[in-house]
Amino acid sequence: MYTITTLASYASLLASLPFAFAGFSSSSSSNIAIYWGQNSYGQATGGSLSQQRLSYYCSNTELDIIPLAFLTTISTPTLNFANAGDLCTAISGSSLFYCPQIEADIAECQSTYGKTILLSVGGSTYTEGGFSSTAAAVAAANNIWAIFGPKASGSTAPRPFGASVVDGFDFDFESTVSNMPAFANQLRSLMTASSASTGKTYLLSAAPQCPYPDAADGPMLAGAVSFDVIWIQFYNNYCGLQSFTVGSSTQNNFNYATWDNWAKTVSSNKNVKIMLGIPGDTTAAGSGYESGATLADIIAYCKSFSSFGGVMVWDMSQVYANSGFLSAVSSDLGAPAATASTTPTTLSTVTTSAPTGIAVPQWGQCGVGKITGLRKENLKYLMRAMELTIAGIAELAKLLNTCAEGFEEMSLAARYGGVDEILQVNVQVEQIRLLMWGQAVGISATGDEDEIFDEALEREYVRSAVTGLIICFVKIFEDSENLVERYGLIQRSDWRENESFLDDHHETLLGTTFQQSYHKFRHISLGQDTMSRIHGKWAVIDGKRFKNLIEELKSINDSLIYLLPTVRERIRVQMRTEIMRSSNEQQLRSLANASKDSNAVISETAKLRLEMISDKGFPLRPAPLRKRSMTPTSPYSQESSSPRSLSQSSKAPPNLARSSRRAQPIFSPPYNNKGALIIHKVFSARNRLKLFSWVVGSEDCLQQSAIIASNLIYIPSSLPHALSKLMDIDPETDPHYRGWAAGSISISGFAREFGLCELEKDRVPEKSCMRATSTNCVTPDLVLARWEDIAENGLGKDCIKNVGYEQVRALVGPSEFSWLDPAEGLKFRHQISDLLASLCRRRAFPNLEEVSSIGALVLRDQVDPNSSYHMIDFLYQILLAKEISMRLEKDTNNWHGGITTKVLYDMIAAEMWLKSMEMKPRVKEFHVRPSIQERQIRGLISFAEKMRWPYLYEAQTYLESLLKNEGPVGGVDIRLWDWIMGLVLPGSYFAVTLFFSLYQSSRTTKEAPAPGTVKVRQPNFGFVFPQISYWRSRSVLGRVLSPLGGVYNIGGWVGPCPGVNRIGIRTGTMVELKTRDSAFKLQDVTADESSSYQLRNSQDNTPWEEPELPATSNDLCKLQAIRLSDVPPDLSGHGRGKDAVKMYQAKLDFQLIQAKTMTTITLYANSIFVAAQPCRGIHRIDPKMKHLYQRKVLEVSDLPRVELDSGIIIVINTSGDAAEVMARAWCAQKATHAVVWKRENGCCYKCGLMMAGKEGLNVGVLILC
């Protein structure tokens, strides 16, 4: 028996010994890992079940490993531990926080409880996409190790966990990443070196999704990285736990056997452990949660494999909210394993030339992976998969079309069997999703030789995963035995082998709504000899089992769509776009009803579209859908108890479907809401918003209420649509940006501002491709000759691809790619890629975005005689850009990667050069066109006159003298040179060039130039003179002061505005204003429960309310002064250079006439003012939506005493321009955006309230003027 002293010594000894992976045991099959850090249950519910501190869970003996989730960015490390991060404090000079509680808990969990603590890297919000090179990956690994590994002597790296050291790293990437094997191997190397010196052993793990191979971790799992354990996410995928067949030793979709084979044949570490990844509760995942006996059977099955290492659960908060679940899992792991199948599963591979060395897998996840005892028809699928991997995209496209035809067969089977319309619609929805996926990735087999596929499919492991999933569809459709036994179908006795319904089966339940997708598919099927034909040989006799088939098809579709995140967003937008274009009320109702449980986005969009085109509305509880059949009466229904063959007489001509009609809704709302405004919000990505305005009862989208002007501030309309990307980073380049009210923007502009605000939070560096080899030596004669040809003929109406190919070869040299089919290399898309690779060479061609002046490049060698960049280099640079833009105009149907912002500015410069300059071939010179020069100088004089420029006479005299001179203008400021030549970049650059040109045209200001610098695209600045001031139109003062009488908004400038009360300002000073951004509170209407698009109760006869418009206000005010107060340097913000102009806080003084008082408003935020969209007629408020229209009407004299109320709409009733200015200033003080509404301007009061409220832009303020 041990004494107390002895036991204490023994415990001390144990504590001093390093744990072998702490709680993880490589020899155990009962390990349990649970993710901690994201509070996924508590985040949604709160209360006592919210995530607790880490040490709270470590005392639980039933778990062994705790991955901390997540390190969400690597290059600039960022941690996110949800509510556990509340006690952390910022580390100076770093994006990280110091977390003393987590530091203490890690040490306690390791030393006291023997847990393995890992740091999980990635998560669903990881968007960096990996690394640009292996060198960058290695450097990042060294940095991560310095931060989270053992602290090195003299290291200055930030330490979020202080002295505590994690036991290793876990990779949980949800999308494709680049150069990750180099990152992982460097971490492995550092951990191995540390183990050799300290004795501490580290763990490296990954969390791939169950489809094999995993799209995100594929390169690492292909033998490139040695992992100790992987836990596979068997949820949110077709191969999840829900696909497990209880009692069967042979599984179809549940593919643990495939991963076991990976461990034995592909993995770098042949002793790697595989753990079963499961959700911890019903709310932890979209699909895959199992418990009780089913989960016990799954665990027993997995334990029969020697690679099995235990169970991983997502996540801790879910597990602790699910009482008894963890104990049941622990108990199941201790139970005996199931009897293993005597038929081994092998991983069939073929050798490829892929540089990653990835083996092409067998498709075990579809139940076709067993080589021994493989049925003949299953061998066909395996061989097809192997052939497809070699043949590539062309065969993959044909296979995809075969799948679409299989869906068509299932759709016919549902209609012949007379099953519920809901099932008929659902199977067609899945067909549409597959067709849209094919179109989105470019493998829809359209027959267009210029069609391109998504660049992600260039990666072998991604293409392998895609092929495997498509094979799953084929397996289901061609397995006659399963169709009968598992899915409730029967073969019709009267079908004929040579019969095809493709020609006459055009009428489908959703054919009109998704006309574009269906038309393309049918055109292909009729024109090609594909792998199968549509015969209509099946009929459904058991609707319940057929529903299981639809669920399996949906799961495979989900896996395909979620494999590529960018494609997922494209499909979502396309789906909603096609629905919003539909005017078929019957199909929309079918879609809304059938999709309400399976796809909320589709259902809600269909309901929204119904609201727009129907005066009847849409009942909350529609009458039950009646069954629709291709036959008047079917001998088969869901109640059939035994299979029978369809008699020949049961077949009806396809056109009977056209006469089948749905009953009309039994109720019409008591108020005709026709013409009412609807704002439709579409989030195509996290930082990409589109706003559409519609009116009820109309099928057309309203024209934007924007001020569209034809001048150089906007992107030239002659350029390709690709240049719309510039609008994301510079909204002023959008011709639809401005609204009808002074200083306002349109809803399109509001969407641009929202996107820019989101982009600034998380700006991702652009990716481009560059040539690895140098180009041909291009002579000046070749460049000038090509310019002359383009000026006369462009690309040429009859330009064929081989001619364009030779032109590209002459300009950039031989292609760096070789094509098996020589004709492939001639295509426009490859010509564009070659031109882009040459133009993106940073050392060869300067970035116009950084230089911001075309003239600075044209005249560089004149300014700096030692420069290696000459005018001919500039001409060559923009020539390449012009060649790209001309080919983009020809190749309009394809998406092209690598078109960076730099390339776009080069394309704009080329377009302007072509329009403004004319070439003199004989002397090989370019001259500005006289008409351009006169237009530019006259325009600048007109701008000076409108703005009441203080030195107007000086400017006019100088500019008129320039106009009288012939030829190019010399001896002028570079900005003025750009302006006179008509070579001005659009957007913010245009505004700066315009004002500085005027500044340099006046002798007084030219001799006393404005000191300091500003950021061009952050235009919160202006110029102040003793009696007058000018402000950028996107600055806070520009937006607030615009309504003043005599003030203009021209070329991105607002003026002439009142002068500023500040001592010391003389000839003109450039100043920057200190503000913060006002919050955007937009939400996607389909996910907003309080949306106005909720359907109306068909039994409610409550009258609709017409809101009472406030009478015109008599409350007047007067703007007394604009004051600027100094902002201390430490509050001016980070990232401002030493030459930055001085920053001020703006304040406005107002005299309230009726109240006989003065008030001062400080402009804290740069608020946005949106012009109200027009509607058609006068409208009322739905009584069910009345709570969304609660409002408080204020006069301007009320504003100093009022605060914002998130529950109501603040209506500010103004009269006169000064009152509107005060209302806008109040919004800037309270950091809120507002909608500007004008009496008798085409928008009724109700629709104005809607725009300001939660149904619209959710700004909460409506300014009446």
C-alpha cells in the first residue's frame, strides 16, 4: 500500500513525464475528439448551454482530444473562439489577442487531465485560399510555429496562449487551397525537431469531408503529408451517417471502407488512424446526425476496420446540450466490432502524369468499389470512371448529360405513376440544379467550342471528386434492380427500345420557369448521340420509396455544389434570376409549395415573384396539391400494394399534360396592391450585393432612379462587361451610381457602397498569371503597325481564330502551353490567357492604378532620362490590353480568370488613347485630336464657372491661351496634361484630375500648391478657401451640403459651398475629414422572417391602411457656419503617411427660426442618402405588416433632443434646403443612412416608408423634402 507521501511523489513523477499525444493513443480504437471554440449551440440559443471555458470540459474522462477552433487566417494570423474570446486583450502591433484564461486552461488540460490540445486551422470562414508559393507557405509555417509552438529564446512573436504550447495542429479547410502540403510539411518538420530536443510528441491531423478524394485536403492526403490521424466529416454530404444501411456488411454511399483503403495504400503514414466524424446534435449539421442503435451499428461497423481510431464530434456546445449523447458514444466505442465483410475493398488506381502524383480513385462511395466479386454492370462504372479521368472534360460533359437524361426518365416515371405533384416538382428541381451546376463549371456539353470550364477543374483531385459524384448519379439511374427494390419503380410493359420522348416531351412542370436551362439541355440531347436515350420506360408505384430516391439525388447534388464555393454562389444567383424572370403563375405556385421543406431559397423566391405578378396573392395554407399524371387515370398510385405492368392502354399522348390545370386560389386580398414598390436583395457573395426594384403586378424590373451622364467619370460603355469589376472598388465609375436628389445615390449605388465597405474589411490580394519565360523582342515598327491596323479595322468583323492566334504569337512569342489538339490552342480564350500572362509582368509594365496618371507613363523617359521605360513600352503595354478587350468582346459567353484591376486600367487607357490620339503614320507620331483638346479645355472652363472658382479670370486666360496653340501641350502639370489630352482614368481618379487641373490653371494656386497627400479612393476631403469651399461628392460634407441652393454636384465635386470658420486659411488648403462608416443593416429577404414578402392570410379581411402624409413643415432653420476642429494625431487613424494632409472634425451650426435657438451638430459618420425609387400609384400598408411601419414624425427643431430607435422609422419632415441639410447632418451625427423622399416625385409615402424600413434598405430614417 502506498503512503500519502509515496503517492504524492508518484503523481509528481507522472506529471513530469511527457504524454504520448496526451489523450490520444495510436493503439486505441476508442479515442474521442470534440471541437471547442465556436459555441455553435450557444450562439443560437444562449443561456446556460453556451460554451464554457476550456478547463470546464477537460475533467470529463470520456473525451481525449480537443481541437481549438479556429485559426481563421494564416498569413496574418487571426483567432476566433466565439464567446471565449471576450476575456482576451489586443496584442500591440498584431492582429492577435492575448488570452490568459485559455493559456491557463491549456496547461491544466494537458498536465492535470492528460488531454491532447490541438489548434485547428481553417474553418468555414477561411478565405485565403492557401499560399501563392511554397516559399510563402514555409514562411507562414515558421511564423505559426513561433506563435503557438515552444517559445524560442529572443523571439518577439506574439503569443496568444503565452507560455502554453499546443500538442499539434489540425487542418479543417472547407474549400480548395494552394501550396498547403509545403505548409503542413514544414510544421511537421518543426514538430519533429522539437520532439527530438524536448521529448514532447506532437500530433498532425486533418478533417476532410467524406467524398473521396477531398477537394480541399486532396493534395495533402495524396501521400504528400504524413498525418497521425484524420477525422472524416460524415455529415452534410451524401456519404454521411444517414446513408448507412443497417445490417449490411456492404455499404453503398457510406464510404468508410474507401477511407480505410486510403490509409493502407495511399497515405504517407500507413499507420494513420481514421476517426468517424459525427454531429453532436440535430442542430450541429444539416444532415448526418444519428444516435441510439443506429449510431451504435455504424460505430460497430467502422470498428471492424483496423484503421479505426475512434470518433470525432462537432462540437462541444452541441454535445453538452444533448444529454447522454457523449456517454452513449463512449459506450458504443467499448462494444464489440461488427463482423467484417469477407470481401476486401481495394483502391483501384491508374497512373497519370499529374504533377501531384494523385492516384485516380475507385468510386467506392457509390457502392461500385469492390473488385473481388464485382458484378459486370458495376465493373462498367469503375472502368468508365478510369476512362473519364484520362479523357478529361469532354467525356465528363457527356456523362453529365447522361445524368440529366436520367433525371428526365425519373420525371417521366413520376408522371406516369401519378404521384403527388410535390414529388414531381422536386425531382425536376434536382435536375435543374444539376444542369445549372454543369453550366456554372463549363461542362454542360453545349457544343460551343469556346466553352471553358472552371479553373478548379484543372486540379486532378477536384476533377476526380467531381467524376466520382457524377458516377453516383449514373449508378442510381442504370441500376434497374435498385430502382425496383429500393425506390419503388416498375418497368412499363409497353415501352419500346427505339422510342424516345425527347422530341415531344417539352411540357414539364417547370419548363417555362427554367426555360433557358431546359432549352440548352434538350438541344444537346437531340443533337448528340449520348450514352443513353429517354424512353419513358419506368413508372412509380410507391411514392414513399420514390421520395427516398429524390433525397439521395439531392444529397449528391449538394455535395457537387458545395465542392466549389464560387460555383455554389453562381448557381444560387442563377436559380433566383430564372425564377424572378418567370411569369408562369401556375409553375411558381408549384415551385413554392414543393420546395418549402427542401429548399427555402427556391421557395421564398418563387413566393416573392408571385407577389409581384399576381393581384390575387398567395395563400398561407394552399389547398392540397392534386396529383398530376400524363394519363387521365393511372392504375398505379402510392397506395398500390403490388407491382403490376402498365398496360398499353394506360399510355396517354404527352400533350395531355398541357391541358392539366391547377385550381386557382380561393381568395383575393381585399386591396389591390398593384404598382407597389418592392426592393429585392440578392447576396451573390458575402461582400457582393445586388438591389433590384420591382412593382407588384409587373414582370419588369424598374429602371434605376439614377442620374446617368455621359462623361469621362464613368467606365466607357464601349468596353467589355469585365470592367464592371472596377465598380466594386470605385463606385463612382458606375453610371447608375447617382440618385435623382442632390448628393444622393441610387439603390444600385447603395449596393456598391455596401460591397466596398465589406471589401475594405477583408481585402484579398488579386491573383494573376504571368509568363515564366520572356517574350519575343517586339520592334517599334510592329507595335505602330498594329496600332494603325486596330485604329482602322479593330479586330475585324471576319476575324477568325487562326488569324488572331498569329497576331498574339507575333506580340508575345510562343505559347507556354502545348495542346494535344492543335485546334484547341487557337481559341480566343487561350489567346486571352497568353496576352494576360504577358501583360501581368510587374517588372515589365508599371501599374496605372498606382501611378494614377497616363501622362506619367507616356512622358516617363522625358522626366527621367535614365528610365528604362519609354513611350514605345507604354504603347506596347496598352496594345496588349486592347488586344485583350477586343477578344473579350468576341468571347462573351465565357468567364476569364486573371483579369486584375491593373489589366482593367490598362484596357481603359488603351480605349482612351484610341479615341483621343490620332496617328501620323508617315512620321510615326501621335497627336491629340483637336476636337478632344477643345472639348476638354472648354469643359474645364465651364466647371470653373459653375463652381464660381475664386480665380476664374486667371484660369480662363491660361486655358484659352492653351487652346490657341497647335499640337501637343508642353510645360504643364502632368494632371493638366492628362486632362487636355482626354487621357483621364475614370471614377475617383477623374475627380482628382479635374480639380487639380483647375488648380494648376490658376497662377495664384499654382504658385502656392496645396501641401500633403490624400488617398484617392477614400474621398473624404476637400479644398477650403477664405470665403468658399469645395468637397468631394462622397465626403461627409459633400453629401450633407449638396441640397443647398446654388450648390452643384459636378465631376465628383460639390460646390461652391460656404466657407469655413477657421483662422489661418488663405489661398486654399486641402483638408481631410475625420469620420467613421455608418452601419449597413441589410439582410437577405428570403431569410428575414419579418419581410414584407410573407404571404398574406387568405382569411383576413382587415382593411389596409393608407399612411397619412405629414403636412408641409413650417419649421425653418438656417445654416450659420461650417467649423473644423483639430483631430489629435493619435486619433487620425492608422496607415496615414507622414505627408498626409491635416485631419479635422466637421461641425455645422444651425439657427432654429421658430425655436429661436442655436444648435451645433458634429458629423461623426459619413452617412449615405438614397433617393427613393418611383412606384406606380398610391399604396397602403398590409395590416399584417403594420408593425414594420411604426414611425415617428419629427420636425427639425425636434432633432437635437431625439435619439435613434431601432424599432421605428424616423420620419424627418423638412421644408427648405437648410432644413434638409440639418436632417442629413443629424443622420451623420447618429451614424445612420437615410432615404430621401420628395413630394410629388413618383414615389408614394407608403413605398418611401418601405424603402427606409426593414422590408427595404433598413436604414430607419426617411427624410421628407
